[in-house]
Amino acid sequence: MTDKFSKSTDFLLENAGPVIRYRLRREILKDITDAEEEKLLGQIYELPLFRLLASYVKPDGYIGSGMHSWDNWREQVLHETPLQDGECAARLLSYYRIPKTHPFVVGFVSAMRDEATLQKEFSYIPPEVGRYEARFAGLNSGNSLQALVYTMQAILGYGDDYDDLRDFQNICLEGFRRVSSISSLDEVTKFDPNSKRRGNCPYIEDDDFFPNYYTLSTLAHTHLWRTPENVATMADAFNNINAVMKPENAMAIRSSGKFHGPCFALVNPVRAFRADLVDTIAYRRMLTEIAMLGVGKKVGVLAETAANIEEAISGDGVLRMDFKNLGVPYPTAYTDTWLEANLKGRDKTALYCDLTFWAVELLYLLENADKTE
């Protein structure tokens, strides 16, 4: 990391908790010894959320119940906390950078790759049985249960070692290729102006290719797809998304004659980061994952974001934002990444550590885009 961010890294090393200090020293400063890494991981394993996650690990290796699933069903509480959902558990393990050799990670990935185990885990309520049986419908747009299963394996570090995941990388790429040269959303959607369905809007079929948050996450955390041509395609896709998509765009997906809202489809422009704006769901995480693709500042929204971050931390190196309601900092599909354990305290140092680490990580990714493996 260049000297111009030394104030930020000094602040983090002095004030941050073990997750940020571990990730900063291992991934960015690259100055951690084996003994120091073992010590910091030991501290991470004692954090309240990790200990809570440990209580949800099942004998078959699966963690929690379902994945992006019902919290309650017919007055039955299915998730006592968000971490009892498989997706949230995978996200915490990924955000905390728990080594892929850890028994929790190994067991969870093994469970997600075993047909009998996965079928059992998605049989706990009747709606999940049908969802599991139709798990591949919508895969090409990332709008399916199987896309979630693949993405969670990728973010845990197992996206390149398995034929199904390698095939899914190509599916993800195809969605981005499709939007890299369109002139409007209308080119890839259908619309029935005579439909009487509530919220009638343009739609795609469940076998259509289209990018969303999950297909982005899969590519961000994998490497076999990366060629200069494919990375350029990803840069073109995001620049074109911001050129042709409109903030008011809406889209549905039709599957088996029914219409559903596609989860996090990229039908709207990606907003650049601003320190004075708390934006939509998980938008800082999304910017990070775009940067993880190795596209650097060839993506305009990242170049603008980097300039805004550098201005915001130009004084003492600390990124500050005014969050009036942080909520519970569990990892979910609907939240940005929070790595500090005590965000709710009256002292905002933990919040500023979280924000500053995000800023340093994103700037580091952009500076080192040409070194992406």
C-alpha cells in the first residue's frame, strides 16, 4: 500500500478489532507472521458472532436452516438470529476470512456438494421442498437456489476447484456479456401491455442470461475465468450498465407461468460512493466486488468512487459517515459488510474502523488491479 494511506492503516492497526487487523495485515500490508496470524485467528474465533455461528453447525456440516429462506413459517420460528440461515453463515465466514481449511468451512462446502445432504437440509418445511426441486430454474440470471449454493461456495474459497462451479462462472460471464453492448433494458426483456397482473413490468424468462449480485459475487471470488478479454468484458458491462440503465427500471422473471422479482438484478445504475450519502442495500459491498474483478479504474463508477474516498480521508486518513440506524450487524444479503463487533457503542471508533478498512481495501484493489490472479 502506498505511503499516502499510511494514516489510514496506522489508525486501523491502533484501533480496529481482530478481523480488520487480520485482513489488513494479511491481504493488504502482507506483513503478518505465522504466529501473529494464529494469534489473530484465535481472537476471531472468540468473537460473539463466530461463537453464535458455531452453535448452528450441524453434524452433517450444514450451518443453520435453508439459504436466503423463511425466518418464520406458520408461527414457527425458523431462524432465531440471521446467522441461522445458510447464506448469512457463509457470508460471516467469508467476511471474517476464516481459512478454507477450517472444519466449519470444509464441512459446509461438503454439505453443499452432497445431493443427499442438501435435499435433507431443504426438507424442513414444505415450501423449501418445492424450492429445492426447482433449484436450477433461473440459474442463468443468478435467480435460483442453486445460484445461491454456488455463490456461497465461491465466497468461501471453493469456486475454482469444482466442475459445477467452473460451469457457473461461464454462466455468470454470459449474463454480463449480454448487457455489455445493449442500448436499453428493452432489448433483453419482454412486456405485455395488456397484462392485468399487479405491478406489470418488463420481464425475462427463467432461462435467460442476465447479471445480478450473485453472479457478480461468484466472479469476484473466483479466478479461472480471468483472461484479459473477459476482464475487459466485465469493465464494458458495468460502464454500459451505468450508461443505459435507469434508476426507475424494474424487471420480473417468468418461471412456470408465474412472475417473480429477480433478486438484485443489475437493472439500475451503480451509484458511486459518497461520504455524505447512505445509499441502497449493500452498495459498498457491491463496489468492492466490482473492484475485485480486476477491472481497476476502467470502470467509471470505481474511478469516481476512488476520488471521493481519497477526498474524504485526505485529512487524518479516517472515513466517517453518519449512520443514524445501523441495525444489528449480522451479515445478510441485505446489508453491507460490518467487521467490528461493537458498532452500537456510543464511541464511533468501531464504525470508523469499519468504514476506513473498506476504503483502504477498495483503493488497494484498484491500485493492484493488474496484479489480480
